[in-house]
Amino acid sequence: MSVVYFIFQQTMLFTIPLMIVALGGMFSERSGVVNIALEGIMTMGAFTGILFLNMTGGKMGGQLQLFLAILISTATGAAFAFFHAYASINMKANQTISGTALNMFAPAFAIFVARVIQGVQQIQFSNTFRIESVPVLGRIPFLGPLLFQNTYITTYLGILILIVSTLVLYRTRFGLRLRSCGEHPQAADAAGINVYRMQYAGVLISGVLGGLGGLVFVVPTSTNFNADVAGYGFLALAVLIFGQWKPVRIMWASLFFGLMKAVAAAYSGIPFLAATGIPSYVYKMIPYLATLIVLVFTSRNSQAPRASGVPYDKGQR
């Protein structure tokens, strides 16, 4: 049973950031703007959040420090996403090129600033955020060790974001307007909806969640940051496509890919996998092979928002 707990907890460490970032991409594409800059947004969010943890280490710790780092990462993600929004919406730039430029800029900027500040590009931090056992809930048979022991508050934050995203997208006026802009912006405009404003909202939400996802990815899995989020922004795009731009499906897709990443990262702690003698590089290939296989079989039937990736011009009908 301990192996089951271990696998599930490791899976959640990889699933939550994937889900958060993919949900961010969903809001952007539902508004009609493709955001492939998620990798760069994650990098920038992780960089500023981890830099804050590094600079406040020894002076502050625990959940308050993590909460402040979350605020910094989300603000950074929103600010970085603004550049993509301005290029895509105001300047009618090619959204793929805009996102690619930001992806190239983010790690270079993080490395440069880290070296200027501390002389090396790798930023160290102390992980004081793991919750050994949630009071009361951690003692529940089976569910306690599974969900409420050796966990992080970011896990519950990710679940909350999933619930709120589902409600916002399908149960609010904002969600209806956002979806209409991604499907038929001309009709939305004719109905009195400010398409540009909704697209800005979608992209900025993706920035907030992308920046948060970067921090959530690094904190539980490492004690340093080297301007790299291991391609998680691109993997989140695969999760978004596999999840058909729908929150609940994105959750299941995130669980699948999270399990693949958990196997690749923690196979040595799983007795029956460690005993096979399979080389480590084979396990490390699993998440990316799974991504290719899944996309081959599902992308043909994918139904992205109709206007996603098409710059909206108010003067055209």
C-alpha cells in the first residue's frame, strides 16, 4: 500500500502544475488567442518566485513565504503575458511567432539577471513548505495518507483552480462571452461584446496561471532553479489539446501525463520497476513518447475554438 501512496503523491506533484498551466492556455485559446508562450511564462513566474524565496530565506519560511512567492509569480506571469496580448491583439502579429519570441527571451533573461544578482545562474532555495500531515484530515484511513500527508498547499490550490475554472467557463456571463469570442468574434462584437477586452482577459488569465504553474512545478520537485521548466509549457499544450479545451478533460489528461512523468522521475522508488533493470533513459523517454502517441491518435478529432489563432479585426465582417 505504501507504494500506492508513493506513486499517487509523486503523480500529483507533476499533475497539478500541468493542469494549472493547461487551464491557463484554455482561457487564452477560448478567447481566440493561441498562447504557445506558456513555457516562457512558466520560466518567468518560477524565476521571480524562486528568487524571492532565495532572498528571503532565513528571514521567512513556511506557508506565508510560499503564499507571497505565489503572488509574485502570478503577477510576473500576467505582466509577461501582456506582451503576447499586445502583439497578438493590438498589433495583429502572428501569434505563433510572438509566443516563440517570448519563449526564447524568458530563459535568457532569467540567466542574465541571476548572474548579475548572485554571480551564478542557478538559484538555490530552502524547501520548508511540505506538509507532513494535515490536522485531522491526515488521520483519515486510506484517504489521509493518500491526499493529506506529505503534500503541498499548492495541490489544494490546483484543485480549487480547476473548480473555479469550470464554474467561470460554464456558469458565468464572463465565461459565455469568452467562449463566444473564441468561436465567432464577429457575432460577439455584433452582440455588444468588446472582443479585444475579452481576449486581453483570456491571455492575462493564462499568464497568471502560467506563472503560478512555473512556481508550483519547481517548489515540490527541486531546491534550485536553473531557468528551465523541463518543457512543461509545451507538455501543457499537449494536455490542452488532449483535453479538448475543456476543464474536466484537461484534469484527466493531466493525470495521465502526470503519471507518466512520475514513473520517469521516481521509477527507482517503485520496487517492481526498479527490479526490471531497464535503463533510466528509457523511463525518461516515456512522457514524451506518450505525448506523441496520444496526439497521433487524438489530434485528428480535436476541435479547437474556431477563431483561435486568427487575429480579430473589428473593421472586417
